[in-house]
Amino acid sequence: MVNGRVEREDELPGPQVNKRHVTDSRSFLEWIAGLAKREGTFGRSSVVALNALKNIRTFPAIYRLARMEPFAAALRTNPRLILRCLTQDYLVRGFSVGVSARCFLYHHRRLQLALSSSFLRRLTMDQVTLFEVRDEETHVSVTVGQTRPLHDKEGELDMYLRVEGKPVFVLSFTVVPGWAAGSAAREVVLISRMQGLAGCYPEIKLARKVLKDVAPNALLLACVQGIALALGIEELASVNSFQQTAYRDEYSERLQRNYEEFFGELGIEKNNAGFLVSAIPIPEKPMACIKTGHKLRTKEKRAIKLAVRTACFELVRAKVVGEQTSYVRLIQQRSEARQAPQTDGLMSSLLQ
């Protein structure tokens, strides 16, 4: 970070490493081949190794990063932590392997520079509870942590809405350089997956009851904004339905509801690159535009989302280290100037 601003992606400083962590291209390719062999067939291994060779300038930096803790510990149980960004369509349908690799490297360097080592380890190896609330019958929480296999091409961090500990809705996101999402911002939080989990409608209904009918996608979006502000990030982007890595023609209507329609209701439109982009916090419609009879309910929902966003901001801000803390304070001041409502006591009164 220079003068309170994050450098360009290609200029982000890498982790401080000892000489033994510096590798030549040959040892790097041998390492990739070893991981690929663990992961699958000879054909798949060959594709992974070839992609690494084509992007030889980027991947040694990933190799050095991955040998640092806590990434090294995670790799011992999950070799896909690295291999997923060596494949086509990582994060966004249409991303080249080169772009995918640079986004992967940016995200992990950014978090390593910003967060305390203990908090980073928890994010990488476990799930961190962002907030939780309970009524007389139901316990609802939101957690965040390193994405796991099966859907791990769809983001670096998974945020789950949980009911009695069971995940029922997920939002996956990654910190990437702005150019990757067609944005002029230095960096954005890129949302690449947002959906309810199969068979969880009864639990989602219970969660909405506890949260005064705030929808799961709206709730997790508030959490993401809080994390972004804590990291000093002022813009978010989301894939559109066609860019989602799981896109199939038979899923198109459902994916459009999840992305274009949801963000469109918030007044967020596609940029020239097709991403749905907004400032953080997302501007809200003036109350004068809300229909008569819906205003009280809208105020209640906004208060809850603001309280949740603030709780996530404060939790992550406490884990931010080094010179980035001053920049985060500046971002917080800008955010408060754009959105003035007070949040004191909102979470404690959530269930009243």
C-alpha cells in the first residue's frame, strides 16, 4: 500500500520468504506435476502442468506463497487449493488460466498483507463466525472460510448462512484487481456464487423469520460489504448468470434470478465487461420511492442489514494489521458520510 492506496496487482509485494523458499522453474514444475498426480488422471495432470508452463512468470510466485503458512498446511490436505487456478474458467466463465492465476495470487497476497497471521490461519483452515443470533427456537449464524472441494472453482472464500449449524445458503467471493472485472477501481470484491443449498428451504424460511424477513442473499451481501470496508475495498462486482462457472442452458432462468434480477432490484447494472458493479456501501433507494405501506418494513430490514454489516466490519477490522489500518479508517469515514443511520444497539434489539 502506498499513500493509503493499494498498488496495482502486478506490484503487490509478495510475502517475505527465506532463500530456501525461492525456487527455479524446474523445481516449480516438478512440484505442480506432483500435485497434479495426486489429484487425478494422467491426462488431467498433463493439462495442469502445461498450463503452468504457459504461465511460468506467474506461477513461481504462487509457489512461493503456497509454501508459507497457513497455505502449506492447507495444501497437505487439499492440493486443489493451487490446482484449481490452473484450469479454465476459475472464478468466471471465460477467464483464461493467466487471468485466473493473477486473481488467485492477488487475493492471497492481499489477505496475507492485511490480516493477522492467527486470523488468516482460521480463515484458511476453519470457519470464522461473523455473527450469530437466536430466538426462542432457532439459532442462525453466518460463517466464512476457505472454499472447499466440489465448488472450489467458484471463489476463494465461502460465506454460509447456517441454521442450527447447518449451511443453507452460500455466497462465494474473492478479492481481485479491478481490471479483472472491467472496473477502474484498483481492486474489487468479486462475487462468483450465490445460491441456496438443495433441500434447505424449510431452514431458510426459519432464518427469514428470525431475521425479520431479510432474504439470505441480501443478508450475506451485507456481510460481504462489511468485510470489504474492513479491508479498505470500496467496490464490489458480481458475475452475471452467463459468466457463472456452473452455467448451463437449462439453469439460465434460475441463474438470472440469482444475479441479474437480484442486483437489478438494487439498482446495479452491468458494466461494459458484463459484471454487475457497485460502490460499497450499495446506495439505497430514497424512502420516497418506497410504496406506501412498505416503508416501516423497509426501514426495519435496512436497520438489520446495516447492523449485520457493521458487526462484520468491526470483527474483521480488529484483525487488520500494519499500515493498512489508517486506510481502513479513511474508508470507514467515507462510508459513514454516505450512510448516516446509527447502528448502536441494533443487533441487541434484533429479536425484540
